[in-house]
Amino acid sequence: MGYGKYSAVGRGLNKIFVGGILSIFSFIPLLGSILALVGLILTLVGLNEASQVEYDYKTAFMLSIAAIVLNVLGLFLPFMNLIASILNFAVVYCICNTTAAILDAEGDGDTAAKGRFVWKLYVVCTIIMVVCGLLALIPGVVILAALVIIPTAIASVVAGIQYLIFLYRASNFLS
């Protein structure tokens, strides 16, 4: 199990996990927005806590801040949301890859393998979503993009669930 410095990573990952769970409820009018904001703050606090031990979590923290800024800009310039999607993937990659390396060192290879699977699933979904987002800007191709984006959205939900499971297992092991 995680001792000393890795227990801080476990606590940080737990905050990211809880933040992810809260963000699921963002579809609920008003309350969902509040829960999503609390989830976002918890995620940033968790990344900051974990970054005290491993620098790559600080990278994920900074990328998260940049993605938030781009999502806000995306309200006025829609293509910014595509860039934010890429940054959000980079955040997941940093978290999964860094955590997997720690888990390997600490003796939990199964959970580490799950983390590596999760970021690979995320990269496929992100690439397809970005390509579909670009195709949707071309008149006449919108229907094709919509047909491809539906199964990709389902795969993204599966990836999100797998990510939460990974965070839960990793935080329990390292705490």
C-alpha cells in the first residue's frame, strides 16, 4: 500500500474522483451547475495536492486551467472548445500515466494497466470527436459527422466510467 509521500497522491486522486462524480450531475438545472463547479474545484485541489509529490500532476493542473479558459472562450469562439478537448485529453493522459507509473512501483500492476487502457481509449475518442467537430463546420458533411459522433459519445461515456473506476482503485491503493 501507499506509504508516506504516495498517500498524498492517493488523497489527491480521491478528490479528483469525487470531483468527477459531482460533474456527472451537471445536466440538472441550477443544482447541476453548482455541483459541476464544486467538482471542478475539487479536481483542481486534488491535482494540486498530488503535485506536491509528483510534478506531472502539476502539468495536469496547469493544462486543466488552460482548458477552463479555452472552454470559456469557446462561448464566443466555438473552435476553442476543440482545443480544450485536446487539453482535457492531455490532463487525463498525465493523470493516468503518472499514476500508472506510481502504481507499478508500488506493486499494483493491474490498476496501472487499467490506467494505461483508459488514456488510450480517451485518445481514440478525442481524435474522433475533434475530427467530427471539424467536419461539422463543412456544409454537407454535418450528417456524416453526426452519425460518427453518436457511437463516439457512447464510447466517451464508457471511457469516463473506466477513468472514474481507475481513480477510485488507485486512490484506495495509495491512501
